[in-house]
Amino acid sequence: MLENQPLSLYIHIPWCVEKCPYCDFNSHAVKETIPEAEYVSALIADLDADIKRFSLNDRPLHSIFIGGGTPSLFCAKSIESILTQVLSRFEHKENIEITLEANPGTVEADKFIGFFNAGISRLSIGVQSFSSDKLIKLGRIHDSNQAKTAAQLATQSGVTSFNLDLMHGLPNQSIENALDDLKTAISLNPKHISWYQLTIEPNTIFHSKPPKLPVDDILWEIQDQGVKLLNAAGYQQYEISAYAKPGYQCQHNLNYWQYGDYLGIGCGAHGKITLSDNNKIMRTVKVKHPKGYLDKNRDYLDKLTEVDESERPFEFMMNQLRLHKAFNVSSFEASTGLSINTVLPTLHIAQTKKLMAIEKINNEEHWRVTTTGQRYLNDLLEMFL
């Protein structure tokens, strides 16, 4: 039976200093003054419309994530205004996780402290690399020293946790280069490291002018040695590209990957809401361009679609199988509203191919991805289409 899932909130701030050549997110380079106050008002109106649309007044809020773009371009007062208005509309636990993405080139000590005082409990810093030539190739506006300084300022700011975003498999990157980046990140002692491979996405500069990337054998060696480095430093891998000290997993992203619910407000933001009373799962997409989003004669909602029952197993697996933790039968059934028998034949085929494994916990079947399944995750996911 379909059940409402924990409800998170994603807030998108679309502006950045420059558009990176690998980035396919909805971001827009700043060409004039950012209309902060106008955008904050629009975000709250957008939120109120979603609350009314889905009758969410009695659903507690699980977590908040402010992403972009570069949210750290906004002043602390604007972030505080957003959070004060958001939290007044929902029940929530006192120590709710509130994450803000930051670019090392847009922060200084007072700003990080201001974000903490505004209510931010977790920072996610987009470092990508500590190598100057790689940062230039990636179009980043910061240098290696600014990246290190940002991590040190985050440590001193008062936030509960901070994450360093780091890429590997960069243009002309050797195994040694990649591991040096990782060693530097570890030395800065963040509670969480997101370490993921660069992929070339459509509608990016890198897609039209592809750089030379490392071959598969080097990529696999980077991954293998990097995981060993992270484990030795006390970071536990709990998702394909997420590593955390015990107790510091990103609760917001965990909710995504466990097929939880989330409102998405702001330019181009996506949302997913379970309506158990109607046995429906709805998806939303907001107006993408800032000018359209800020047009008071236009609705913030661009698309509203229902997830058909036939699509739910793949959507569940596409998220859940990123996690190293096994999922149980009841979580599948509550999240999708479908019987486990819908996917059981496919799970058994995956088991025979050693892509999935089954284990009994408290007399209930749990399914988890094997090491082989993690390596060939795309092939595994295609089995559920």
C-alpha cells in the first residue's frame, strides 16, 4: 500500500559567476545585479502554491537543501529570510539538516559565519580539484588556496558538518593526480566527501568540445585506490559517490535515494510528492529561466505529471540501488504502492548474475547491490525498465 514518504525541500538559486563547461544544471552566469529580495519573495510564493496544491500543511519537514547555481552568492540575510519563512510553515525537528552549496571563490570568513547564524547547519563546498591546471580546464573561478581556505573557514564557522565536492577522471588526469587531490581533501578533515567521476553531459561545452579523458583502466584504478584511501581515513562509502565519517551521511540526499518525497522550488527545480490518499505519485518542474520565473503574470509551475505504476519500480531502483545499504520488501511496497512480486523475477535474475544479493534481517528479505552490481549499475538498472 502506497504511503507518504519523508518530505524534504530543495531550493534552487540559479545564478553563478560563470557557467562551467561540464555543468548541465540550470545555472545562469550573472550579467547584472541579482534580484535577491524579489527572488526570495518568489520562492516563498512558489512554496505556498505547492503546499496548497498538495495539501501539505500537516506533513513535517525532514531536511532542506539550497543548491544551484551558486547559493553562496546570496547574502546571509537573504538566506535567513528564506529559512525563517520556510520553517514557519512546517513542523520540523530542532536540529533539522539544512545544507547550502558554496563556491570557494565566493566566500569569506564573515559570510560563512553569517550563513551559520542564518540557520545553515551543513555546507557543501564545490572544490572539484586542488590542481591549478585542472581548475582552469574545468572553468572554476577559484584556485587551490581558496579551496583550502574555504574548508578551513567552514571548520571554524560553527556548522555541524561540511562536505567537499571532488571530481576524478578529469582531462589528462593521472592516477597520481587524482589520488593527490583526494589526499588533500582528506587532510582538511571534512565530515563528508562527495567523490565522483566527471561525465560528459549533453548541452554542455564539454559535450560540443570533448576533452581527452582517462581510459577505463585508469578510471577503475583511480576508483579502487581512492576507496581504499578514504576507508583508511575513516570515511565509509554509503552511496556511489558519497563517503562520510560515521553519523555524518547527508540526510537530505539519503531521502532522495530512498525514494523519499521532496518539494522543489526555484528556477527549474524538480519535485516528487506521494499522495497516498489518491494512490498517486506526482512530479513537478518549475519554470526554468529567472525572467520567466519572476514574471508575476505566470505560474511558477511548468509541468505537473503523474508517475505511472509501470514506471515506479525503475524509479525506485534508480535511486535505491545507488546506496550500499540493502532495502527491504516493505520499503519497496510502501514507496511504490506495488507488491514486491512486481520485481521479484528481475531481482532473482540479477541475483543469478551476481549483481544483487539477498539477506535475511529480522526474518525479512533485504536486497543489496553487490560489488559487481555497483560496477555495472547501468546494466543492472536496465533490467528494471
